[in-house]
Amino acid sequence: MRYIKINISILFAGIILILYSGCVTQRDMEYMRKNDQTPKSFKEAEAFDYRLKPNDELFIQFKSLDDPSANVFSIVNGQQSSSSTTLDPYAASLLSYAIDKDGYLQLPIIGNIMVKDKTLSEVRLILTDSLSHILSQPIVTVKLVNRYISILGEVKQPGHFPFAQDKLSVYDAIGLAGDMTTFANRKEVTLARNEKGKNILVQLDLTDPNILASEYYFLRPNDMLYVKPLKKRIWGMPEFPFAIILSTLSVTLLFYSVVK
């Protein structure tokens, strides 16, 4: 009888240990964990200007005091562009100018302009200068149409997301995907990026507040985030299973009383 009692105790302790090891704690779900050594403020992370590449698509809008003349430049594929298209990347792509494989942008009257490896601000200044002798006080707006990021893994809504803002942080991106799931490993988030013709992989720890000052805090167009799952996922226990523990305890006590 004593042998049975000891075995039941060991079995019960083992069940509790296994169930607890498979549970996700509150600390597992925290972002930017703080401690006594954590700084209260961080220098703003640097957001690098995107450099244009072949096959990029640009939405370009021209305005001037001479509106009829400016409309000539704002017609793409037989359609006239409007400021509303800047709000919808899919609609704007239908009214955009594509950069060819050699890095040139072809515009009416202006002709071919080399824009490869240039920023949007540099292209805007080039176009404004090219139109200064054609239009009266030209105002040029240049937007990158193909601003997309992909988010995969342990997020609630994985997918391919367009964004319009110039600065998109890694936390903003996670928000687009509806936040991480309970089983997401916030310490191991992989950033895949094409940089100077090479694909690089960077490991991000979203529980570390120092990421606010990291060079990878702001994402770039065509970046991909992959959120790894926790090892605890194999047990499927998002919370400590009190009901299971109590049920197991009841069955164990009942079995012991019967045996006794």
C-alpha cells in the first residue's frame, strides 16, 4: 500500500510538472521588458531613405499655376490621376510610372530620366527642375506605390500588407497583422531584407527595449517578418490548466481511496 501511495504521488507531481512546462506565462507575452538598468529614453532610430530600384512603381502628380498644361503630365495609360489615388496602393498602381530594367523613368515631354538608386526627394527635385522652363511654378509629388511588407508565422492575421507612411516600425507591422498569437516567440523574430542585391536575415528581440534605437526598428518596402513559435506550443496550453489539475487530483484521490 505504501508503494502504491508513493507511485501515485510521483505520478501526480509528474503530471503537474508536464502541464506547467507547457503553459505560456504572462512574461512570455510581454513586449519591451523593463528592469532597473533600462534607460528611460532612447535616441530615435534612424530611418534610411529608400533607394529606387528597377521595376519600382511611382505615383507622380504635377501641379502648377498653369493647370491645363500640368494635366498633360498627370495622365497615365489614358487616365488622369488624382490625389485620391495616393490613399489606395492598388488603385495608384494603375496610374503609376514604372522604372524600367535599366533604371530609367519615362515621362511625357520630359523624356527618360535615370532614377535608379535615387531617393523620392531627389526624383522630386529632378522633375521640378526639368519642368521649371515648361510650367509656371511647378509642384511635383512623388510617392512609391509598391510599399508592401509580408508578415508570417505566429501572428493573428499573416499576409501581405500595403502601407503608405514613410516610417513603419516593426511594432506597427505587428499591429497590421493583428498582434502576435499567444504562442509567439517575441524573442525570435526574423527580418528578411534585400540589401544591395543580397538577401540578409536579422534576428530581432521584441522584448528588448533597446530595439527602439536599432537600425532595424523601421522597416523598408518589401521586408518580410517571420515570428517563430514557442517550444511550449507542442503542449497547446495558453494558460495554466487549473481545471485539468483539479480533475486529475480528484481522480487520483478517488483511485487511492478505492485501492486503500
